[in-house]
Amino acid sequence: MSKIFVNIGLSLDGYMAPEGMTIENWENPEYKNWGAKWGTLMAWKINLQYMRENLLKLGPGGETGKVNDLVRSTTERTGANIMGKRMFDQGEASWPQQAPFHTPVYVLTHEKREPWVRPGGTTFYFVNDGPESALEKAREAVGGRDICISGGANVVQQYLNMGVIDELEIALVSVLFGSGRRLFENLREPVPQFRIDKVLNGAAATHLRYVRE
């Protein structure tokens, strides 16, 4: 049976995203540093060979090694992604033409919209009837591969509260946000329990993998 997993970057103080991280706030002086903070959180990933050549289509080259292999493995196991509308809105404005998923992506939203087909195998489907429906659609699409809950924090929390997440893959980066969107908030009893499965120390992040007990 397909696994349901989370794959995210996390600041040292537990935030998935800095305060004010929206396209509308890009030039808002109150949140002027969110772009730099987000860039620091994701810098470990951008220069990897697999990311540059296969997902971002930036041309040949990049870092190889165990972290690069980890990103390759995570991508190749993923048959569908689920994300929230806020994450989609930011990505729609900034992803390359070949969005870096190459799978069906189910977007939780109240907006009614026809599927958005991108080059390279990514199609965004807009789900208006809740996380259970998105998960059911993803299960039908994965073809034996796994389902990645991509974010943001609220979406991850919804699936944690549903008790369906089998694994957490967290890239813990040594940056402090001070405020923003925390990962482990709004959880209800019984809180799911995980155990450490693997730790990989990279130059720019510590990669933690937890599996459901």
C-alpha cells in the first residue's frame, strides 16, 4: 500500500515559513526579510545536481553525494502531491514553466478552477471538498508510488490530525525565524507518535526521517 509522507524544510525554531510570507508582502517593509529567510531555509536544496538538472531545469552540474541521492529517492517515490492554496499561489508566481513536481498535484482550496496542466508531467487539480477527498484522489493516481503532503503547515496539521501520515522527512536548517508558521501547532489528541528512522548530516541541513509507531 502507498505510504503518505511529509517532506519539508524546517527552521531551527520550528517554523516552516517566515512571518508574512505571501506574494502580496514581497515589498511590504514590515516583512521585508521573508524572502531572505526563505532562501536560507531552502539553500541546501537549490544547488543539488538532481534538483538543478531534473526539477528546476537549470542545466548540468551541481552537488552530488548522499543528500543529492536522498532528494532523488524522495522524488522518485512520489506519485502525487497534496498542498494548500497559499503554497500554490506562491508557486504559481515563481515556479519555472516545468513546475518541480512531475506528478498530479491536488490543491486544497475553495476556488473552483479547471485543472492546470504544465509541461513535464505536472497537473494541478483544485479540490473543493476537503482533505479526505484530495487524499482519495491522490491514492487513485499514484500507481503504487507514495503520496507527499507538501505543505503548508496548516495542510500538514490537517493530515496529522486525520492520523494518516506514515512518515516525516524534515530538513532541519540552522536558521532562526523568530516567528512565522509553525509545523507542530493545532494538533489534537491523540497526538500521533513517531520514532527516528534515519539521520543524515549535510553541510547545510540535518535530514531527519521519522516513521509512525
